[in-house]
Amino acid sequence: MVSIQDTTIPRSKPLKSFKDLLAWQPGQDEYNVAHTPLHPRPELLRRGVRYHRHGSDKPVPETSPETHDSGLEGCKVIVCHDMAGGYAEDVWPQGNDYNTIYSIQYWNYIDTFIYFSHYRITIPPPVWTNAAHKNGVRCLGTIITEWLEGVLETDEMVSGPGQEFVNEDGDDVVDRRWFSRTYADKLVDMAVYYKFDGWFINIESILRGGAKQANQTIAFLAYLRAQIHARIPGGELVWYDSVVSSTGEVNWQDRLTPENYQFFEQSDGIFTNYTWKEQFVGESVALAGPRNRDVYTGIDIWGRNTFGGGGFSTYRALEVIQREKTSCALFAPAWTYESLGKEKFMRNDRRFWIGSLGAGKHFEGRPPSSSPDQASRLLSGEQWANPAGGNKDGKDGEVDRKQQPEFLPVSAYIPARPSGTSSWFYSNFDRGFGTGFWVNGKSLTSHGRICHISPCRHR
């Protein structure tokens, strides 16, 4: 077998500048074109789940009109995948030979998947687009401008190529009354060619044209969104809470405010920064009005100044989000793989998403802070992996059962989405990775090569 280090083997890759995007043409990179169309999901069914009234131990009968008054079904879920800088284990569209690999096993709790990296234009590897689409999940690429080098890149994106942005005195010479369609059209061309579903835009460089450039960017967004909707069925444009419209400065709001509302207005949703305070979520809802579920309140699973602490305490943020009724964006849930140890990934990831006992085995709709004894039952059959690593017995990654913290999984707050259609359901029980590759029972691999998130049979 040819080594995956062979430079002749196709790789997934980003673009490093808008000039690279200008030079890009479709038809040059066929191995990175996703082949699985976005499978439609039926409407979220109002299943007979026994939600509990907050503050009461008495279950609501399934026949009661209050059974589904929890409103949990309305919460949309973004997963923003940020792992090891991107383009690591997943860089080989034809599979790889790593011994361990990160994959998502709980697509039924996700609506939109964002492939994130700190390159200028992040094109999702087709292994992710295929896996997402197979499960009815949209897949978005990322556009990011950061730091000083990003200032002129942002300007080129909205003003167009070949512009003189400043004169010899450093004065702004751009006519801010107009925006250029050039890069918007190219971005949609790229999504159409690679067959992913739109873009996540993260501008973390100042708009040096101030409020005028903010207005120019808002017009650019409106056009880009219209083109995405026209050319990509079900396509989306998501904006990150970063720059503000009054000055063009980078000033994270941690919620929807008048300073980022116009960007939100011209997008399908806003992904808020994750250092929010509890009252901020209600403030987002008040300003969003009927679009409250288009506000994706951010949660950093690594716990970097995020409300609730992230990790296995993510439920604390989800409790607030569902109480106030926004949607949520889970940033870097590969924490279960990178931080807790790759050898225990499947167990820890299962615990994070559905709990040790599996989906539906927890007290749905209950405020977890009011019932620590019930929450801890989730962990009674299995030891809990310690995010800090180690315990008093010196066993890395585990703690004694008596030390188990209060905990509820994501599925306690996010109902599973339906699969298939109203008339059929299909599964080949393929987890998307393994040490063999079979088609119609015939082995097509040798030497234990892993095929990552592909449409094949694995063992």
C-alpha cells in the first residue's frame, strides 16, 4: 500500500488569501468534491417523551396537553469543529492509516456542522460533508480574518480585487457606498462545486472604514446570503459576534445587541461569543423577537471563560439556553477526544452526548441543579473521566464514583432529530471508521488502513 505521505495522494486543503480565491477555478480538485446529497429530515416529531414540570417531581402524563410544552424541540444546534488547527486526521479524502481518529457519532442531535480553522478560507474536507449530509446535517465552510494582516483581507472581500485602499498619507480612499460581488460569487461557486451548504463568517480584524465599512459589509452579506439561498437548496450563512456596526471595531457582545443586529438581520443566524453572562441570553431573545432561535448562543466545550465551565458541565449553559429559548452553538466538542484521552474517546463522547445509560435515560426538562441525586444516577454504572486527569488513587482519567459531580448530557436538553422520511428508514450501522473496507462483502483494503467517514462498510 502506498504511504499516505506520498504527495501524489489527494489531500483536502484550505485557501490562505482572497487572492487565492480569485485564482481558484472549479474542476481542478475532484477528489475533494463531496458525493452525498443533503438528505432531508422530516419535521421534528412531537414524540411522547415524558418531560417533567420544573420544580416538580411528578411526571406529566403522556396524554396531557402539557406534555410537549417544554419547548425543547425549537432549539437548533450548531457544532463548530475546531480540532488541532484543522486538516489533520481528516485531510485524506481517500482514508488514512492512523490508529485513532475523531468522528461524530451523534449527528441526530445536530442541525448544522461548521468546519473551522484559522486559514482564510476553510473548505470542509469531503469526509465531513458526506457524513453530515448522510445524517441530514448541513455543512458550512469558514471565512476568517484576524489580526493586522486580516484588515486588508476583509477590505478586499467586500470592496473587491484590484482596489487601492489607502493613499500615500494612509487615508482611506475606498468608495464605501458600494460593495463588490466578485468574492461573494466566488464563495458560492466554491460551495456549489464542493457540494457543501454555505459559510460561517468570522471577522476578527477591525473594519478600518468604520461605520461606513460596516454598512458596506452588511450589504455584502445580504447579497451573499441571497446567492446562497438561490443556488444551494437549504443553504445557510452564519455570522459570528465580533465586529460592531457603529465603529467597525472588534468588540464581542456575547449576545445579540444593537451593535451586531444588522449583521444578524442579513444572515441566517448569529453565533454569539461564549463569554456570556446568564442575563445576556434573555436580552438576545428580547431583541431577536420571532427570530430568537436564529441566535446561536455559544458554548466553548474547552471551558475557556464560558458560562457553566464547558466540558461535562455544558448542561449548565444548555439549561439557561433552553429556559430563555435561543439556539446553541457547541464549539470544539472534540474535547472528548483531545483532552480526555483518545483511547477512551468513544466512552467519554457517549457520556457527553447521551450519558452513560444512553439517550432517554435521564430526567428530561428538569433543572439539573435541583436534582443532583438524580443526575448522578447517570454515572452509577461507570466511572467518570476527569477532565483534569488523575485522582487520589493515581489513575489517570478517572475519579472515584463518590467524587462524581452533578451531570446531565446534551441529550437532556436537545431532543433527537428524526431520521429517514415518513415512509422509510435506513442504516448500515457504519460508524465511519475502522481497519477494513468492504463493498458488497469484498475486502478492498489491506494492512489495516483506516477509511475515515466514508460511505463504505467497516469492521
